[in-house]
Amino acid sequence: IPTEMFSPYVSAAVDTVAAISTDDNALAGFRWSLTLVAKILVRAVGEGATLVMRAINTNQELAMRKALAIAPRGQRAMELLNISVGTQSISPLFWAIQSGALHSARA
């Protein structure tokens, strides 16, 4: 998901809730909480946007091979098996398989 889409989503969701709610405090709370979640997601996407993760998103075997070719030979396996974002870790290979990006996983 492109990070520039989070702000319009928040605006649209707030407008939708504003159409059905008359409580200004509830609307302000909803806007604040959704904006906070959007900021956290933008940060997580930005920090986890490695070349390998971007290649997985394209689901192209050639893009994955190019992304892995840049990594030093001793670190290629770790590029596929572990990426840390803050305190969370994810396996790009497992994520590719789970999300159906099988062309990327094949590389």
C-alpha cells in the first residue's frame, strides 16, 4: 500500500463517521486515533521497505533476483529469512509464500 494513501483514507473515514454522528467529541477522538494508527503504519512501511520487500510486492522473480544480488553473499539468506522493524521481526520468504507472491518466493 503506498504510504501517500493513508491520509486520504483517514479523511474519508472521518467524513463517513461525521455523516452518521452528531457527537463532536466522538468525532475528534475517532480522527485522533485513526491519524495515530496511520502514522504508525506509515512508519512501519517506511522502515520495513527493503529492496527484498519491494521485490516481493512486485511478485516478479527477476526483481527478487536483482534485490538479492545487491546483498553480500554471506547475508543473502538473512535478507530472505529475517527483517526487523522496530521490535518486530518478519520473514520475507514466509510472507511472500503466505501472501501468494509465489514468483518472488521461487527466486
